[in-house]
Amino acid sequence: MRLGYANNLAWPALVLRLVFPDVESPRQFLVQNGKQKRAVESLFGLLEEFWQEWQSDGGLRRIYVKYQEWLRQQDWYGPSSPDWIPVKGSSPDTLT
């Protein structure tokens, strides 16, 4: 959600894109420039942040709700999406 795109990437690729946002090929940049320490520190920071939110009251539900809201804002997400979840009491046509 932070990137605003790339929900189809595996988490290692997402972390590298967050850590090195202005680099065309983060994985290649990581290896060529010796930035492994920065990437690992950032990974642990992101995991800690996730853990704190998950452990808070209603945290896991809040995470899922934020993700669902993010999905609904994407122009590619709609009733024809395989994981589409309609909102109770709403027409699918109004949710795209």
C-alpha cells in the first residue's frame, strides 16, 4: 500500500522498492553498491512496525480494512477481479 502499486510483488521485492525508491533495479543496486546492511535494517524496521500495528487493539482487522480500502481505489480492481469482495448493501456497479 505504501508504494501505491506492485501488490503483485513478493515481499522481498516490495521491501527493496521501499528502501531504494529511486532506483530502476533495486536488487541489482543492492548487490552492486553493497547496501545489504541498509536493506536488512529497513526490513527489520518494517517488520517491527507491522508487528506493533498487528498487536494493537483491532490491529489485524485494521490492516485488512486498510488493504481493502486501498484495493478499491485501484483502477484495475473491480467486480471482475478474482478476489472481489462486495460491500454488504451496495451495488457492485457503485464500488468500481
